[in-house]
Amino acid sequence: MAIILTTERLRLRHAELCDAPAMLLLLNEAGFLQNIGDKQVRDLAGAELYLQNGPIGSYQQFGFGLYLIERLSDDAVLGLCGLVQRDYLDRPDVGYALFEQFSGAGYTSEAAIAVVQFAREQLGIQQLCGIVSPHNLASKRILEKAGMLQVGQKILPGSDKLVDYYQLDLV
């Protein structure tokens, strides 16, 4: 298990294929489907494929990706937070998704702030961005707490979905 960073309450680590049961649940939560999208993952094999082609593949290709968030006090899996290199964005995107039962406790903000610091200090990344559905006020607050400013909107390629676009220069 590759631990990437720890905060006061959280541990962020590489996701592994053994995390497929948690990913299956997370990817099918109502909030994930509404705010992020339907990844068409319906069984454990699909969750393993998502992990292999998503976070695990990203670690190998870019040296970063989405990390599994665990609570230090009890090792509970809370969700994902990390960096995503999307082919339609010119800089890494700070992404996150938390199980609904853990929302509202500041875990996502804590993880996102730590990921931004990690990107700056450990990865040497100079610019980050974030994309969020215009109606997702909680997610906007997280990006703002992490230091990002909204600089416009973008239409996601291959869809008609409009998202708010945030940026942060780390230099």
C-alpha cells in the first residue's frame, strides 16, 4: 500500500484492485451519478477495470492520480481525492468524490487542500484546475478553500454539459 500523504484526520493512498468493492459503491451513489457522471460500472469486474484504467493507470502514466481517502481513526474508506490529467484540459484537475454518509465533516476540503500542497511541494506542478457542475455549490466551496478561482466555463467534449472552470497557479 503506497501512502501518498496524511493530514490531521486522513490518509491518502494509492487505490488498488482490492478496493473494487468500495469503488463499486462510490461510483453508483446518487451524488456521484448526478455531479460527476455515470461511469457504467455495475459489478466488481467493472470496478476493477475502472481502477486499472483510471487511478492505477494514471499513477503509472503521470505519476499521480485519484487517491483513496481513509480516515485515520478507524481506517474507513471515505472516497477519492487527487489529480486527474484529462486530455481536454491543459493542466491537472483536482478531483474528488466522497461517500454521502461522510459529507459535511470537512473531509473533502482537508483532502483537496493537502493534494494541492502535495502537487506544489512534491510533484512540482505549477498549475492546477478544477471543473464542477454549476449547481454543485458544495464542490465549488471545496475548490475555493483549496485556493482556486473560477475563471469561466467550459463545455465538456463529447457532450453538451457546461461546467464551471477553476484555476490555481502554484508558482
